[in-house]
Amino acid sequence: MAQHPVLKPDKDVPEFVTPKMGYYYVLDAGSNIARVNWTVSGGSFSLGSSQTSIPGGNFYGITVYWDNVKSTNGSTPQGKLTAEVYYSSGVSGVQSAPCTQKIKSLNGVTPPPLVSTAFSNLDYGIQNMTVKLDREFNYPGKNSDGKVNPVLLYEWTLPEGWKSGTQTGVFTTSSESINITTNNVGTGTVKVRGVNQGAEFDKSGYSSISFTRKFGFTAYPTSVPFGKTQTNTFTTQLVKGMTYEWSTPSGWKINNGGNTKEGLELNSVSITSSVCPTDGIVKVRLKKNGEVSQWYNCPYKGISDPAITSTAAYQFEYSTLALDVASSSLSKATWSGTGVYVASGQGTAAPKVIFTKSGSVTVQAVVSLSGCSGVRTISKTFTVSPFRYLISGESVICYNGNYTISNVTVPSEVQLTWSYTNGKLEIQGGQSTKTVSVGIAPGKFGDEWIRLTASLGGQSAAVSKAIYAGYPTVTKVTGPSSVRLNQGGSFIANPLYDNSVCEYKWTVSPSQGASQSPSRNTNYITFSIPGSYYIACRAYTTQCGAAGSAASTTVSVQSSYMVYSDGSSKIVDVIENQLENDESSILSDVVVSNQVSYQLYNQATGLLVAEGKMERSGGTLDFNQVNSGIYILRIQVSDAIFEVHRVAFK
């Protein structure tokens, strides 16, 4: 049959046990026990070591030494003891008997806050006060009757020189309240923590309260100038009966003495600063009966840096800096800064610099003074105006041009580089100077940017100017080399440019007898007078006019027929002209008749005296029927074109 073992504290074990004391727990497991295994958490089966399990232990009970288990969020610290009972044959299974134990532990516990009958900022001199916890301090957890377990022992810590009765330093009492007597000048922190009366190694955390002394400077300068001697008064509040010890940087003088001075109730002194670099700390402390207070530093700004000023600051232009230190006092000023190039005057109070960046630029000067050891680093941030170089020059260049920077003085240290964007220019001279000469790249024209880049010290800036560069050029005119009289031909200028680029200007010389029908790069010209004509064309732009050279060709204008007559026989021979590269319709129109009409008019009377047809290729005409005189032979070359020849008969 099943048995149910019971594990419980011995009758002498309290509800809350004290850490590291031995407590006996009784096991009632019945009969037929084969083995008992013991385990514990929050404690040990041995006082000298951490033994948390005993396999095959005592059948009737065991002693446990509990740890000061840490309390979490005010919970009751506790441990757990377990007996696993194994029964012999005839009794089924393994039975577990647990027992939970509350522990009186201060581990992880913080006492209530400390309060004082005195203000935390004490007057100088001996002060008396009471310091106590602001409420009762108890162990975590409650007894089953609802009662608490109060802490009965306290460990106090006092600042050096303070006492409570005859106690000083660290001591223990049974009270959560003590009376304290300070010394004359001391400050510090009073601390207290709970101690487990039955196990003094078990202690709580600290509660503390800190005390300072009422003291401060009442008069002092805002600052002391660097590199100059100046006398100022420093005053603190007066504490009767106290000796004041003053200290200043080496080289400074207190009341015409040295850099330190001590005196009873000496709460005000006159201090003369030195020109040499120091930290500028002025401090004082109080003394009485061998007691010495902490040092109090004057809360003034200390050594004020001399001003650094600058003339107008523009990127990549000269500026002059000025350090407000007398030249007679200055040994050396070493200037530097990111974006700062020292052109001249390094080591002096007024260097000439070039700011290579715009925006916020910080200048540093490491300053040493004559007759002084040590240096002081002085900084000033300037707002540098942006790069303002401007390129002046023509907005349009048809052949060549000059561009320059004329609105500012360009420092000789600045590297200048001229360039262009669209490949339409050539640098002809002046590269690396403030003035550059440019020409037009062969065959190039159109929108372009001329650009100047200034660089120095790894920084650069650029400015550009938009221009129109160059002009288009007609390179060739093509057309017939010969045409028939009163007829024409097509002439073409090459290359063909877009309408937005240019117009085409055509000229015919001589102009008399030539009728033009131009359409951009094509011109159909009709000639009414035979001879040789010069046909030319050039491109014309709004920016450069007809800047480019003209391309040209020549054309020979001849009659369609040659007419011969010996005058006496009144026989006329008409022979068709054979023209090279002829575009006239007489040769190209395949639908014209093989015969042409002709008429003969008396020049004097205008009367038609003869007419007829002949082969287009020409023929022999017999005019023996007409009288002697001068006549006009009119040959119809095509439907609307006639050719006139003058003949004389004797």
C-alpha cells in the first residue's frame, strides 16, 4: 500500500531562521524505507562548504545551514528542503516530501532613507544634528501572525572628524537614530546599513545622506585677459574665526605677495595676474584647529582668449588675421586649421592667409609669449563667404577670344586651371594664369562653357561662363557646270545644317541675267544672258553673321543653238550646242517633239517674214525669198522658252 512521508521543522526551529545556523528537520516516512535522498536549495548540509545533496541519507531527519538568500522586490527570502523516499518491495513508487523555510536575510535589501534635523548645506563651525531612518526598518516578509521582524543592529559610517558621542568612523548601534557632532570644516556623507544580529556577515545595502558647507565667492571678475597683467579683487563670504588660505597660478601675486597667502578671516584679496599662460584657477580653503576644508575654485571664466579677427573672408582670396596680443609680448604664434593656408606671416600676430573652404572654418593659433614657458591654443571660427571669382569676356566668340578674372585679386599661391565642357574650344595661351586665350576647335561650333578651377591645399572651387563658340561653314557647292540659255540648274550647298543653327546666303556673280529661287541650302538659278557665272554660298548665324568662308562653283551659260550665215546666200545653218553636265529640260525631257519651230522677223519693221520647223538637232534654213537687211531668227527651244539670234542678209 502507498505511504505518504512528511517532512517538517523540529519543534525548536523558528518561523524565520538565521543564516548559517544549524536547524534540524524531521522526516516521518513510515516503514519499509529502502533509501532517502536529500536535496536543498538556498542552503547547505555543511557549514564549511556548499553541500546541496546527500544521496542515501538519514531516514529520520537532517540538519540544514541556510544561506542569506537575496530578497527580490520585497519578497520573503526562503529556501527549500526535499526528501525523496524510496520504499522496499511491497510498497509502490518513490515519494517526495518537501519543506519550505523562511529566512531572516538582509541580502539585497535597502534601508529606508536617512533624514536629518539639520539642512544638508551646513554653516561652517561645529554643528550638532540628529540623523535617523525616516521609518522602521524590518526584514522582508511577515510571520504567520502578521507581525514583522525588525532590524535590531545598525552599522553607521561618519565623515572624517565627525563623531556620535565617542564613536567615530564606522561603528554599530542598536538604534536607527544617532546624534552627530561635526568638526569645523568637514563635509561628507553619513551612511547606515542593517546588520543581521544573529549573522553579522549578512548586511543590507546602504542608505546615505550628504552634507556640504555654506560657502561661495561673492565678487570676482568675469575673466582675466590672456597675455596681459591685470589686478582684480576676489571676495568670498566671511566665516568668523576661520583662517583663509588662497592659491593662484604660479607667477600671479596676491596682495603684492606671492601666489599663495593665508590669513585669519582673509575673505577678500587683490590678485595681479601674469602675462604667462596658466590655467587661471583661483582657489581658497578654510582652516581651524588643524582642520582643513576642501578647495573652492572661483567660478569665473578664468583666462579669456585674446580675440582673433579677420578682414573680409572669401574662399580662395587673401585675408589678414589679427591676434590681440601685444607684439612686444609675443614670442611666436603658429597658425593652422582645416581649410586655412598661411601665405605669409607665419609666427606673427597678423598672418596673411587664404581660406580654401567656404562656410564654417576654424583657425587655431598656438601662442607662446616672451619670457614664458608653456603655450596656449586659441581658436576662432569664421564664416567664410563662398567662392566669388567671375569670368569676364565675350559671350560669343567667332574666331578667338580672351577670358579673365578681374573682379578679385587672385592670390599667387592659388593654382588656376582653365577648361571647357563641350569640346568646341582650344586653349591657346594663358593656362594657369588669370587670363586665358582661346580659339575655336576645327569644325566645331555651338554652345560651350568656359570654366576656371581654383585649387589649393587639397580644396578646389570652380566658376563657369556660358558662351557661343565658332560658326558653321559651307564646305562645298555642287551643281551643273553648264546650262542652256534661258534655262537653269539646281545648286546645293553642303553640309546641310538644322534650321536652328544657321541660314544660307547665296550670291551669283554677275547678278545680271540670273534669277534665283533659293530654299536654304538649295538654289535653282535660271540664266537669261549667256556667259560664265560664279555661284557662291556661305552659312549665316545670328551670333557671328557670315563669319565662315564661302564655298563656290562656276557654271557656263550657252545658247541651245549656234547660227551661222555668210550673208550673201541668205542660207542659215543652225547647229545644236552639246553641253557637258547639262540639266536643261531640252536634254532631259524625253517627251518633247523632235522638231522645233522657228520664225524670222524683220528687225526694222518687226514683221514676220518666214516661219517653219526644223529638226531639234538643227538644220539648214533657206531665206532667199526675203530682202536684204537685218533679221531676228527666233527658235522655240521648248513650250515657253525661245532663243533669239541676229542674222544679216546682203
